[in-house]
Amino acid sequence: MSIDHYPALTEVNLKGVAVYAQPPHRASQNVTLTSHALEVMTDFHYHPAVTIQSDIPIDDANAKMIAFGVRSLLVTNNKQQIIGIITSTDILGEKPMKVLQERGGRHADICVFDVMTCSDKLFFVHFDDLKNAKVGHLLQTLKQSGRQHTLVLEEDSEGNEIIRGIVSAAQIARQLGIAHHAEVARTFMEVEKALR
């Protein structure tokens, strides 16, 4: 069958000035503790996850975080399965120094795998629980766990676990209108202080 079988579509001119479609961007929305928790989740259905493979040097991982404006990357294997997460704290904190003390070498030799948190050590919240939760519930969850991020998990129609999104203390602080601090405890103290 040739393309002559298909009629051409009708082309049109603009009626004026046009804008282009963009996915919904909730990051600038202001929230309160009673706002719906989904308002502070980065939903991978709308914002693709930023990933990296475990054998990449941490300096490249840090550059990727900066380029994409994120503070964490999902770590994947060659089958695109999630095997962990790496955060800016993992890269810029104590972990690289510990790796060098334990095995020697150069900073440039440290790979994502050396400092990431493996998936068996990660904690998740279920998307179904998040649907009925408030921002305050998420803050309390992060505070109790001492973590800056939590991943959001859901199951597809076949029962496969899918990482649906991520929630970060930094994002919540921004949307609450509070300056972000690198330390979780400090972030939560600022949040609690600002809300009093």
C-alpha cells in the first residue's frame, strides 16, 4: 500500500499568538499543612523521573542533579529497574570520604553504587494512602523517619510495584513558603516555627 491511499490532513494558520502545552507544574503552588498531600508530590506521570545508572561517577551524578534542578536521582540497572536512590547529601556529605578511607583511590573513582541507598533499605508510602493524606501527614512521616525524601509506590493492574513519584522535605518547605535548609531536622524546625 502506498501513501497515496492516505488523504493529507488539513493545515491551518495561527489565529494569533500561540503558547505550547506543558505538563501541570504544581511546584509553585502554595500549600498549608491541611492541603492535599498530592499537591507536594512530584508525580512521575507528569514529570519524568530523573535516573542514573549505578556505575556512573558521583561527580557526573551531581552534575545531572544540577542540570535537572533536582536533589535526588533514582538509580537503575541496565534493565531500567530501580535499585536505589542517590541524593545530593550522599554525594556532598560524608559518604565519599568514608569510601576513600575504606578502600583508597581518588574521588573521581567513586561511583553512584558506592554511596547510594539500595532499594532494600528504602521506605515508601503508598499512593492510595497519599490520596487521602494532608501535607501535615507527609511532614510527620518525613520527620519521624529522619529522611528528606520518600518515594511513592503504587501497583499496576497486574500487581507490579511501580514508583509513582517522590516527596521531598525541600519541596514541601518551598511550597509552604519556607526557605530550604540542607538538614532535615533544621527544615522541620523551620516549618514548625513558621507555622506557629
